[in-house]
Amino acid sequence: MKTIAIVGTFDTKGKKLKFIKDLVEKQDLVTLGIHTGVFEPFVTPDISNADLAAAVGADIEAMRMHSTSSAIFLKLTVSSALF
């Protein structure tokens, strides 16, 4: 079965990402939610921002102090890992 990665800021775009997740899953596909935001998510992703930050040697609590640049950093990290 194919898995579709849904990568985004689940804290600010959570409702939209949940909508996408539901549409994908209605097609009998598996989703993998990856939270690249720095705050608490609207819906629970499969990979949290804390796990993602730790995977690249960063601390999510420290990143929250610089939220805009931190979200960009997490997005770039995921993008480079996936592609």
C-alpha cells in the first residue's frame, strides 16, 4: 500500500492538513503526518515537531524562541530528507 507524506505546520494549518489527510485516506491510501511547526499541533501528527527537531540535533523548546526561522528550518530539513 502506498503512503502519502503530509508535511506541514500542524499548529497553524492543522484544519487544512486534517482535511487533506481525510481525503487521501478515503482513497485507501496511508498517510504519514509530519509536523514542521514549532507550537502544539491542531491534530496529532505521526511525527512530532520534537521528534523531527531531535532527529537533526535541535531542541524544539529552544527553537520556539525563534518561531518563524525555526519553522522554516524544520521544513527545509524535512524537504532535504525526503528528496
